[in-house]
Amino acid sequence: MNKEWSTTTRYFVFALVLAGCIWFIMAAQALIGALAISALLAYLLNPIVTLVNERARVARSLVVFFVYLLSLVAIVTVTIIFIPAIPEQTASFLAEMQALMTQAQKEYLSEPITVLNTEIHLDGLMPEADISELVSSFIRADIIVELLQTSTTNLGWILVVLVATYYLLQDWGKLREWLFSWAPDPFESDFRRLYQEIKIVWNRYFRGQLRLSIIVGLLTGAGSLIMGLPGAILFGVFAAIFDVLLSVGPAIIMAIATIVALLAGSNTLEISNPLFALLILGFNLAIQGIENIWLRPRIMSSSVRIHPAIVFIAIVGSLSLAGVLTALIIVPVLGSIAVVSRYTYFKLFKMDPWADNSRMASRILDEGEEETAVPSPTPAKTTD
């Protein structure tokens, strides 16, 4: 009895599976986002685990446990230190901003400005009562309670991220082999080669991001130091760290630097604090403009082999439509799609996608891999 499915049945089942996958992606967007964060954290922690595992010759499960435990301790410690101080510091900052705005109103807005022999009175633009009402609206109890409730609702997703990260670090080798086992036997070697190509894309992306963060940190720290911003070196370090958050991270650093410049002034330039704050704001905006329009597209293009214009459009479009998390991974995702698309194209036209073995070997050697890492037609099942 012939148990093979007919062509119509195969296409019908494929359409059902595809529709089910699309429905799941649409219905579980929050879960997919949490798993994506877990995968990124596991990817970043994996080199540490691998290094300790190889050098100390300790079981990987034990290394994962201690690395994960230390990471959690660091996160909890930072939370305990900084979170309780946020309400007090916020109230203090808003009070200082109110005093500065009141002073600015008295010193700069009380006198009319003459333009083309016409006096323009600015004292009515920002009444003192409106300033007090504006500041008090930020520290109302109901807003603080609402923020706390929102944070509490995300506790479950944080738990999902933590648990998923642990298991990805612990059992990624087994999970990968389990996924490979689903591939039909004639295509298992192709699946392994695709995995290696996609892995190269992500490695290059993270190295490019590291290079970009170092450049931005050096530019921010050096420029701030020359202009006399208090804590310039620290701002450079944080600019490098938060640069991975694309527009959100740099915006936070830019706002803090501008506030510090407004409150403390310059250590080297003899200019007023408001003018110095504008100078720092313009300097940081210039760095972000250079980075987002020229540096990031160029560096990511050379790292992932995608045209700079596509990189720029993909990042801006992702920020506008899907948020920071999607924009953070859109470049390596496009690189991975390009790898799969090339493989599909060659298979559709009955060509060998792996004909150029020398190209693959040189690419893997460029990534610091051993030459033996190039998969053979029937590769052995190894783990990272």
C-alpha cells in the first residue's frame, strides 16, 4: 500500500502549517520578543561560559550556573542600589529645574526683545504658576503608582527571559542537534552549512557593533573633555555602552549630559551655563547624526555584506514601525535572510549552493574558526 502523500496533499498541509506559523507569530509577539532577548543574552554570555569551561576544565552545567548566578547578583545589586533613589532624585531634579526655569524667566524673559523696531514681550510665555503645575504633574502619586503597576505586569516576562536564557546557555548544543534531527537526511548537511553561514553573519554583526560603540565612546568622551563637561570620561564610557540601544540609549545620555552642562557649566570654556548646555546638546546631536547616517551604515555594511542604504532604511523603518528591539537585530536578520534566500535560489534552479568550497573556507578562517570547521557532505554532530 502506497502511503506517500500526493502533491495536492503536500501543498495543502504546507499551507496549513504556514498559516499556523503566521497565526502563532501574530498571537505571540510578546513571547517572541522575550525569547529574542533571551537568545541575545545567551549569545553574549556564551563566550564567557565557553572560555571558563575550556580553561578551568569544569563541567559546562556548573560554569553556566555560576556565570548566570553572578549575572543575577549583579543585576539585583544594581537594582537595590539605584531603584530606591529614583523617586528622591527625580523630585530633587524637578525642583532644581523649576528654580532654573524661574530664574531664566526673571533674567531672560522679563526684558522685551526688539525685532525690526518692534518690541516683543516674552514674560507671558511661561508664567510661574504654569511652571509649578508642570513640575508637580510629574511627581503626582497616581502617576508613580501607575508606573509601579506597569513594572509589576512585566515581572512575568522578565521571569521568562531569565529562565529561557539559562536553558539556552545550558542546553543549546542539544537543542541545536534536536532541530537538525528534524531535517530530512538528504538535507541535513545543507542545514548545518546554513547554520554556520548564519552564525558568521551574527558574529560579524556583533563585532561591527562593538567597533561602532568604541568609536562613539571615544568621540563623546574626547569632545566632552575638550569642552570641559564634568564627568566627560564617564559620559564617553556610558555613550559606548548605551549605543547598542540605538536611538533610546544615546537620547538618554544626551539628556543627562545636557542637564549636567546646564547645572554645572564648563570647566574650560568661559560661557554661560545655558549656552554651554546648547553646545553639549549640539555636539551630541552631531555625533548621532554622523553615526546614524554615515558610520553605522558603513560599518554594518562591511560587516554583514549589505548595502549601506539598505542598512539605514531597515534601521529607521524598524524604529518607526516595530521599536528598538526589532531595530537592534534587523541587520543580522536581513543578513540571515540573504543567506537563506541565496540557498533557495540555487536550489530552485538546480545549482549547488556550496560549489565554491574555497570561499566558505576562507570566510570561516576570517572568523577565527579552524579550517576543519567547514562541514563535509556528512558532518559529525558536534556541539559548540
